[in-house]
Amino acid sequence: MRKKQTGLKLAGLLATVSVLAAGAGVAVQPIALAEDTHQAADAAKQKVSVEDFLGKPQSVTSSGSVTVHGAHIDYEAVSGTLIVHKGGWDDSEGPDADKDKKQPEAAASIYYVAYFKKGVRPENRPITFVYNGGPGSSSVWLHMGAFGPKRVVTADDSHTPAAPYAIVNNNDSLLDVSDLVFIDAPGTGYGRLIGKDKEKAFWGTDPDAGAFTDFIAQFLSRFGRYNSPKYLFGESYGTTRSAIVANKLADDKGIDLNGVILLSQIMNYDNDIDGVAMNPSIDQPYVLALPSYAATAWYHKRLPAEHPDLKAFLKEVEHFALTDYTAALQEGNAISDAQRDATALKLHDYTGLPVDYIKKADLRINGGEFEKTLQGDKDLDTGRLDSRFSGPTMDKLSQFSYYDPQSSAMSSAYIAAFNDYARNTLHYGNSPAFGDGYQEYKFFSDAIMKWDFSHKQPNTDFPIHGAVNVLPDLASAMKHNPGLKVMLNQGYYDLGTPYFEGIYEMKHLPISRELSNNIQIVQYESGHMVYANEKSLTQLHDNVAKFITQTHGAPAPAAK
């Protein structure tokens, strides 16, 4: 399943897509998945209607083990669904209140896979809710590429050969420090939307955040985890979601989090480098994307000069971006010939793009133009989600690539691996309610084409129908809970959500200097899916594990 670039080129949407992830390519043989010690309940094997199946929570329990950095961990896995309703639904009416209506009210059957370490007390054990973005993506990428107990092996920066794929013990699973709940967005995974106006009820910035908030609260209650240290881990659009959910959990549910972990952040969509061409007079996205352009050109050896130290080079580029480049762009059409020539030459030094091309672009190169032009002389398109990847160009005359090389390089491996894992290890997806017993796992939905991006910020009276900005939501969550810690993880080679954009947004959160000390920012020599590089995956695990360990305390002593 390939992510189509045409659908992603809608203004402001391209930077939200977080649909791939992978481990690094290593020479290993495919191995058998661990067998479960528990079988599905007999009731699950009985004939039930699709309507009943989708409208009621389902679960299947199995057992497994994983070795993380030398430590053996036995766990219980629960895969299933929980039912959430559209905003404003009153649970006092009961689930059968709309039985007599011609069409029931909208609801979402949300699929999840939860892993619980055996032999530990819940109040002493952190729990982390993990999800990808899209909007409209399942969590399979973080599940099978980053933190689940099993990981699919893919090539590091080139196309992964076709099946069979190796599914191996994940030495970097986060199960060593936290229980994990992988949540698939409404309408993806084995979850489905049902009822009247079902897509409108869940496919939007605020309805989606409401569904995740309700799911998390329901999960904590169902599994008795209200007193556990609690974390969110969102990637790409999942970072947008996390900002809202963190605030809604506190405001609507009375649930304070210990930490919010962000991967490849976008919170203010006015900073989107893909939609900026349709927003004249807003030059900030060009400034914030430049360091990622420079890192990409450095990786592909397209720079006119040698720069042996990547980090030192990027610090130089960052300084230029915020000073001389910003000043030049602010001049607009009033820029002098001398300033224009000097800026174009410097951009050539930092991106490798031809000076004449830079001048024709008016010193402003958007994401698609850079990806198409950097290696255009080789008829190669540069990857967007991970610019270390390259692929044959589809149309030499187009302004942007029609596909993402990383997506094409890895999608098949993830799809095959999870289908095999879900059915043979988790024993989910073969419900007799679905005719021949086969239920499709939906890796993506078409939500992005129907998404309502309007958002009601905290303490406002009405939603904003424009570029989404959830910085006020995260700021509100941090102000109401001054102990809330935030961690941002970023890849240098991410052209979807450039790393300097995330840094800029964090520096402009409307919070005090004191609260800003609660924020930790880390970069990796990888792309949008940091875990697509094995070395970066290990670093990501170690940094996140340390963050979780340091941000949850021991339970308060019992009163005497």
C-alpha cells in the first residue's frame, strides 16, 4: 500500500503524514513468532453479527516474552476494541438507547494492542499510550518499527526486498520501563466507524482528540490503571493530537499526565513547508526548513564544500536562517540586487541547489521543489519523510514528487509483518462475524481527504477555521500541571516536519521561562520515523526510557 503524494499535497496536510517506520537493515533470517499461551475465549468463536461485533468491546489475551538490552521480560498482550461515542454522548442513556432509531448514533470501535509486564504492581508501573498520525494512520509503524516486542527488519536507506520479511525480538522495546498501549485511530486497524454521520463525528481535529481522550479514560478504568504513572507518545500528527489530549484529559477527565513524548512535531500548521506557497507573505516556513535541506544535501554529498562535522555545520546554517536569511526574506520585492545575490549564493552553499534556480524561486524553495531538484540531474526524487532515501523520478517535469521513496521502500514489510503477527500471535482478525472469518486490518483510512481541521483552542468561545495551532493547548496543559514534562525527538533528515520547526515552536510556547525547563529536545541522524535507523532506534529507546524513569516517582507512603 503506497501513500499517494497527490492526496498529501493539500495545503497544510503533507506535514502531518506519519505512516512509515522501520528498523535498520541487518543480515538476519526470518524467525518464528512466539506462540501464545492463551487462546481466545470460546464466545469469540461463536457466530455473531457484524453489528454486534463492532458495537461491543472485544478482546483476546495472549502471552509472550521479549529480551530488552539483556533483560528477559514476560508480558501479557491484550488485543481488542473499545467503543467510544461522538462528543456530547450521555452514557446514562445506556448503549441500547438508540436501538429503535433507523440509524444508531455514531460510534467508533477503536482497536488497540496492550502489553502488560507480568509480576508488577500497576501503581508502580508506568503506562504509555502510543499512536501514529496521518491523520488517518494506524499505529503499526511505531508498533512494529519502534517499541513493540517484535520488530520487522527493513533496509536502512534503500528499498527493502520483497517477502519473506524477518520479524525479530525487539531489543529496543519500551517494555523494560513501561506498559504499552498502541492505539489505532478511528477508522483504522481492526476498528470501524458505525452509525449516523460517523465520519463527521470522528474525522476532525477536535473530534479525533475527543475520541482518544475518551478511549484513554475508558482504558484506565477497565484495566485499573488510574493510579499508574501515565504518558502519551505521539508521532507527526500524533503530536498535534497529544497537545489537545493532554489538556482534555486534565480538563474533562481530571487526569494529569507525568509526561508527553513527541516525535517529529508539528503544532502550528502555518509553519508547514509544503503549504507555504499558498500563503504569501508568510516566510517563516522557509527559514525553519533550511537546516533540514542542508542536512539532506550534506548526506547526499551535494554541497560545494566539505563539512566533516554535521552538527557544527547545522549550527552555522541555523544561525544564517534566523539572521541574514530572515532579513532577506523580510525585504520582499524591495530587496537589493546585492542582498539577493549574496543570499542566493549562501543558499547554494547550504543546499547545493543551483544559484540560478534559487533566484528564479525568489529565494523561497518549498518542500516539493527541494525534493524534486536536489538530485534531479540523476533523475532521482529525494525522500520527504526520510530524505536519506531516493527513488526514480516519475515525471521529470513535475514540480514535486508523485510518491515518497521511503514509503515505497518500507510499506510492504510492515503490512506483511503485522498481518502475520496479528493473526498468528495475537490471534485477532479472524472473527466469524465477517463472512469467511477474515477481517481486514486497515493501515490507513481516507480521513485526510475529509478531515475538519477547525480547532477550538482553550479558553476561546468558537473554533478557528484555518491553520491548526495547538501550542496553546500544550501550554494550557503545562500551566495547569506544572509538573508535566515534555520530550521532543526529531530527525535531521525529516522534510515533512523539519527539526528546526519543532525547536522554534517549543521556544514560542506561551509559557514562563521556568516552565520551559520542563522541555527536553533531542535530535537524531535519521528521518521523520527516527526508528528507521537502527542506531537511532537504540538512542531513541535509551532517551525515552530515561525520560520515563526520571519523571515518575514512587507512590506516596500510606497514612499511619
